[in-house]
Amino acid sequence: MSVCILHDIYLTMMKRILAPAFCILIGILMVGACKQPVAPDYRGLQSITITKLGLNESRVDANVKFYNPNNFKLKLKHADIIILMNDKFVGHCVIDSTINIPKMDSFYIPTSVNIDLKNIMGNAFQLLLNGKVRINAEGFVKLKKEGIGFKVPIHLEEYQQLDELLQQIR
């Protein structure tokens, strides 16, 4: 047998062994690189402004502060959030604009929510007696990391003193 034939047999065997191993390695690296991001941490509301006040429809604008705990940048592509106050529906917020999120840093998302004042008024006496309100936000956000999209559920709960909340409103 000539050296060329042995060399060809060796190369063929190596290709058969290394090709699947290489594919498996690439697959593992891709799965690791595409790790689903952790949902940003909610850090509070700022600049709350009532932009429209009416019995049938009111609108509240605010900047929602978050912190991105991921060590990579993200893009928020869509958000669909329902807001509850003491388990009563208050409003629905949809964000359809792209927001760049820095890695391991705080960021703000400007929001505008149409508020159902009838549900708040039905709760007004209880709110005044209790002095604090529980605010829940439930829904999801669509994030992108380097072109790959992820749907991340959002479940936020915060207790606010009513007087502190009213002081923030402009």
C-alpha cells in the first residue's frame, strides 16, 4: 500500500470522526451564546404626569426605571402590560418602539397608559383608609439579543404609599 492511499484513508477516517464532533461543539457553543436573557429588574416610576383627565378616559405618562442585570446589550422591541391596582384593572400599556438597553446598567422606558378611572374611584374609599396601594404589572416583553428574539414574562408587584404616589404626580 502506498503512502498516498494510507494518507487518504487517514483523512477520510478523521473527517468521519471530527465532522460530527465539530458539529456538536458548534451546537453547544450556539446554545450557550443564545442563552435567554434575564428580565430587567424594576426600579420604580419617575416623572408621573397626568396628560388627560376625564371620567371615561384618562392618560398617565411616566418613565419606568429598570436595571439590566445581563452582561450584554438588549433591544426591547415590544411590550404588552396590564396594570392592576389592588387587584382591579386600571390600564393597559403597549410599547411598539425599539428601545436600546445597555448592559448591566439602568435605563428608562417612557410609557403612556390609558387609565380606567371608574375602577380607581370604586376603590377610592378603601385606598384612603388603607393609605397604601398595591400596583401589579403583568404581561410580557419581546427582547432581542444580537438579532435573536425572546419573549420574557413580566410579573411586577409594588406597594406604594398613597401620599408618596400623589406627590410624584405633576
